[in-house]
Amino acid sequence: MENSPQSNTSALFNTDFCLRLTSQILENEAPKGSNFVASPSSLHVMLSLIAAGSKGQTLQQLLHFLGSTSVGDLNLLSSKIISTVASPTENLEGGPLLSFVNGAWLDQRFILKPSFQEIAKDFYEAEIKNVDFEAKAKEVVEEVNLWARMATNGLVKQLLPDKSLDSETALVLANALYFKGAWDQQFDPSMTQQRDFHLLNGQIVQAPFMTTKIFMRHLYGSFDGYKVLQIPYQSGQDARKFSMYFFLPSEQDGLPNLIQMVKLNSGFLNQQFKTNLERLPQLWIPKFKFSYEFEASETMKDMGLRLPFKPGEMTEMVDTGNGDDGIYVSDIFHKSYIEINEEGTEAAASTAVRFKCCAIIPTPSFVADHPFL
């Protein structure tokens, strides 16, 4: 899905990260024969904010992982993503509905460092709340889940698992992305029919497929090893133009090879694919809806990002009162949802990162229940 061609280097880095992440998830999920949907942009923005609170080798590893040379570039890219996706102050009739929000829940024992708080608010438009993880961890889980549910129009129902936060939690950062758009040329539901769909593991399943009248023309392109179908969304009064791109491998089991090919071609998704209006005698698109969730920290480690999950150099985010002990990433929760039908697309994604303090401050107490002077 895209809204306009991008040519700047930071945007190339962003899409390269998207492809590496997609490839890693596909490698993990392909043996299961299951569908998956994820939002690399949601994870990229979250990791960029984490980079703003890091230093030393941890920062350098994050920059390398995200394909950037500076925190400043990451902040600018994230700000651009958020401002592009964010809905206008007034809904523009006929256009897609979009939103991208960020939030932070900080334990009341600590304070955000002024420089990080400024970045979180100015570039990421994050809403920051003080909470009590010691006494009200369960309530904070419910609060974050309600926030994500409302930000995704109810599509992400439980971002944080039960009991995922406790007294050792210092900070939670989260974001939520939502999209709903109607096709510029909608499909006729009466023409939808069951057809065979070929899974990567060789199995064949029945699925509902949408189609259009044979005389309709579609934006189509044929390339070496794959085909591209571009389906625009209605824009109405919205100046932004959004389309969904389907990349179909020529071979039924060609998806892993296609992903590997685009991984090796830096900036693949940023090129302008030449699609022309053509009549397609055979056009069948599966109608589907599904959700996917995973704890992303192990995936990040498999891709080479390890230092943020260790205590040491994430010291530019929170003032813990313990010198330079700082905090570190404990868990990364990610949930996504997509539905494609005859009318259009509805999709959502949300990411939450839990941080632990390297040295939690013990709660002061004075209980004189033994001999004293």
C-alpha cells in the first residue's frame, strides 16, 4: 500500500527494513502454512523512538539495524510517516480513514529525561501518562489495551497479554495504526465465488475470490518473475492518493524467492512500477480477513538486534535515580489485522514495548517489628 513515490534515502531504509522483517517472519511462519500480516512501519517507528533514548554501541546497532546514520534522520522519517498517515483535522469526504498515534506509560517512581520527552512529543506526538506499575499493573494493562482498541477501531482487542506488566516495569511505549479505504472501482459481491488457493506447503484450500466484469480495465504490470496489480482507493476531497499493490510470483511456490529478490534489490518498493490500464480476462483476488500476533523480541534478535535487550546503554530515556543504570527492552508485542473484501480494505496494527529498570528502586519502608535502639 502506498500514497506517493518516495525517493529520499531514509524512505529507502524504511522499506528495506520492511522487507527484511517480512522475510524473517515468512521464514518463521512458512513451515506452519499459516497466513501472517504485520506492520513494519509500526515497528520501525517504535525502534526509532527507542534509538532516541540510547547511546554507545546500543545506539549504533539500532542505527545499523534501521539503516540510518543518525537519530535525527530517524526522528524526521517517523515524523513524516505520522504526519502523512494522520487524519486531517476534518474528515475529507470520500477519502480513506487513517490514524497513527503514539503513547507512553511511565512508572510514577521515575521521570522522562527532558530531551527524550521533547523528542517523543515533538516528533512522535506521543501522549505521556504517569502510572503505578507497583500497585496497579493490571489496571495499566487494561488501560493500554483500551487505548489500542479505540485507536484501531476495535480491531486490535488485546495488545498486552494478561500479567504482562508488573512491579519491575519502568516504561511502556506503544503505537497504533489504522486504515480504512474503499476501492475506487468496487467488486460486485454477486460475482464472488469459491476457487482453489495454493498454499506454500503444497496444500490446496477453498477460498472466496472476487472478480470484476470482463470489460473493466485495471492497472497491471508484468515483470521478470512476477506480476503487479495496482488497485487505487477512493480519494474524494483528500489530496493524498492511496493504492494497494499485489505482487504475484509467476510460480505458485515463488513467494520466498520473490521476497529474497526484493531484499537484494535495495529500494525495490520505492521504484515506480510501470502499470498500465489493461483488460484482464482473468482477474481473481481472494477475499479474506485474519489477524496475526507475535512477541517480536526474538525475531529482532534473529535479525541481529541484541543490545537493546541488555542492560547498559539505554540511559537517555528515563531518569531512574540510579545514576547511569538506565532501562532495557524486555518485551515487544505486535498485533495486526487486515480485511479485504468487495468494498475495500480495513487494516490495523499496534506495537507495545515493555522496559525494565536495570536496578529497580526499593520502596522505602520502616516496620519496627524487631528489637531496635
